[in-house]
Amino acid sequence: MMMRSSSTSSSKGKDGGPSCPNWHPLSTPATWSGSEADALDPSTSPAAFAALPPSWKVLLLSDGSVTRHLQILTGRPVAVDLLEMGRIGGEGEGSGSEGSDSEENRNDNSSGLPSGAELLKGPLVQRRVLLRADEGKGEALVYAASWWNAGDAAAALDGVSSSSSKANSNSSPSQREQPIWTSLASSRTELFREIRSVYLGGCPALEKDLGAQPGEQLWGRHYLFWSEGKPLTVIYEVFSPRLGEWLGKNRGGGT
């Protein structure tokens, strides 16, 4: 599978309104955003979330593999369409020194990224993908962006030792085109998924890929993966309304 070229510039909204940064957050600010606890608490949960079928709620708040969920739901193999992967910020940002979690070793390039990105040591790598049905040849079901320490990305996605001086985002794409869970499971990496936020909002830049109507509200979330007590990666996901074919109509979305 070839990696598509992707501009790092912002995408201008169809109505001439605010543009979406290249990782495509849902509206800024989102129509609604809250923690996992906020979504589950009737006193803080929005009516749109309450109106969702239970299956949608399970997917949004699940701590399991999204790729596995999609394959079970659709009965079809799901594969990654790699849109972009590369370092963000300056080459020298963040010390990335091994074995230290002190504040001075946290990255300085987390501004504008989801919460938890500030915990990752720089330099950072950004990866953006679409999860597609039919082994990557079908419709996009989920859009995802993730952020990694460059060495951790090489180790987790490319099978390169994080201590190697050659660990960078320009290594072979053979493994990075696999779903993240597949890459981590193959190395028996134990993970804890901390769901940070759930979102409802729009982003014109994602409408075509995800099969959304102009102005349609989409559900998304972001979470932090922890491994051996340390932050490994921050992942942001937006779910296509096409999933309603298996999950039930998303009554919380719409224009």
C-alpha cells in the first residue's frame, strides 16, 4: 500500500469559516466534549449522547481494540490506509533521554494537541490513518491520528529498537501500515487505555472520507496508551456515520 502525500497546512472550511488543523479536531470548540465520566453521568451527558444506541456508546467508551471491534461488526478484514507519518516540530525539540520522566524531558511541541501529548518525550512523530473495510479497499470507517516519541514509534510500528540511532520515521513502512493494535499485539505489549475525552462536532476536512453529509456532527474521542507505567502514545479517533449500518442510526449526529 502506498502512503498518500498529505499537506501539513490547514484545510479551509466549506463555508469559509475556521479551518481544521491538519490532525482534524472536531470543531474548535467542539459542539460537546467531556470525559468518560461526563458522558456516563446523566447530569452532564448531552442529549445527543443519551440518544445514541447502546452499541454506539460501547464503541465510544470501549477500552478494547477498535480494529478488532470493526472486524467483528462488519465481518470483513479491516486495514490501515496510511495518510501521513512524520516528525512534527523541530528536530531538536525534547531531549528524549532514556529512563527519565522529569519535566525537562517532556516535549515542548504539545501545544494544540490533545491532552496527554505533553507527557510524551520529544521529538514527536505524528501518524494519520483511515481504517478501511475489505482489507483497506473499502469505505473508511474510522479516521485516527496518533502521536509518539520518535524512538517509541520506530519500536512499536517499524520493529526497530528504540535505542537504535537509526530509529526514525523514515524506516520501512511494512509494519506502520498495520493497525496499531496489531503491531503492539505482535510484540506482546501490555497496555492500559485511558480515555481522556469524548467529542461531538464537525470537521469539513473529514466529511468526504468518512461519508458524512456537509455540516454533519461526528463522534470522536481521544485516549492515552500506557505501557509499564509510562505514556506510550496519544490516539484521536473520529467515527464514520457509515457505522450506523451495524450500530444503529446515530440519532445524536446530523446537521
